[in-house]
Amino acid sequence: MSTDTTDPLAVAEAMMKERRDTVKSLAKLGEEKTALQAKIADVEKHEGDAYELALASGWSQSELKKMGFTRKSGPRKSKRTTDSSASVTPINGQEVSA
């Protein structure tokens, strides 16, 4: 560091520049990490869709597992589109959920 040591402000600014540069590296790496995490999430979504398509085309989970493919944890696509809850109204007029 070649600064005039008689000027405390110049010394402080030089020290702050070094510190600021290290934070710039952290910020850049943080941005790269965030971008990669978003890319991974996108690939995992497509992977899940492809897994579901493989199941729909006739492959079984055990066959896919033998090939090294496993279903990732998370919400599964439901094949049911109907509401499974039903309510019955008895003769006495009180509604009961089934």
C-alpha cells in the first residue's frame, strides 16, 4: 500500500478500498449462486415433468429406479380432478361431512 501515511483520510480510504473489493467478490459470487439456484430449480421442475411423463407412458417406478431415476420429493401431480369430500344432509336437517 503506497499511500501518504501522514494523511489519515488517505490511509482510511485505502483500507476501505481493500475491504470494499472483498465485498464486491462476495456480492458477485452471491449473484452467481442465486442464478445457478434458479437454474437448478428450473431443471428440477423439468426433470419432475419428465419423470411423470415416463410414468404416464408406461414405465413403473421400480423400473425407473433400476435405471437410476427417482421421484424427487415435493408435491406430486394429482391424477384426481374430482372433489373427494362430500356432504350428506340427513332427514333431520343437520349437515354431516362424509
